Amino acid sequence: MKSILQNKKRCYICGLYNPVEEHHIFFGTANRKVSEQQGFKVFLCQEHHRGTLGVHGKLGHNLDLRLKMDAEKKFIAKGNTKEEFISLIGKNYL
């Protein structure tokens, strides 16, 4: 998995090694493809991925937003601009 946020196969949030699942930070058909191309992906344990407080859980909005912000910050830190990010994703999260 290509990720601009991590290089180890462990939960991006808690550090758990097993089991972890791949998460595309930006979803939808077009944004999922951009996530693949740009490395906007992280590994998450099952709880942080699909649990109640996980990005796909009913109380996971804050975590989802945090991952989007982290991805945008890292994209900009790698020498890209906010405008380039917006052209890829369609909006700014910072």
C-alpha cells in the first residue's frame, strides 16, 4: 500500500499491528482513485475503521475529518499547494 502518512502496516491511530485494514481517506468513485494515486490511505485497526468511533462508525466524523486534515497537511508539506489539493479532492479541509 502506498501511503503518504505512514510506512508501517499498523493502525495509524493506536499503533495496533494485527489485524489492520486499508482505508481510503477520500471516498467516492473519483476520490477513491485519487486516494490510490496520491497515497491518501492509512491502515486502521477494526475498531478505528468500522467500530462505533471508527471512520465508518456512527460517531466517527471527527476521526474521519482528522484523517482528511492530516492527508492535506502532508500533501502540502511535500511541496504541493492548497490549490493543487483542492483541484484533486474538490475542497479544503484545513
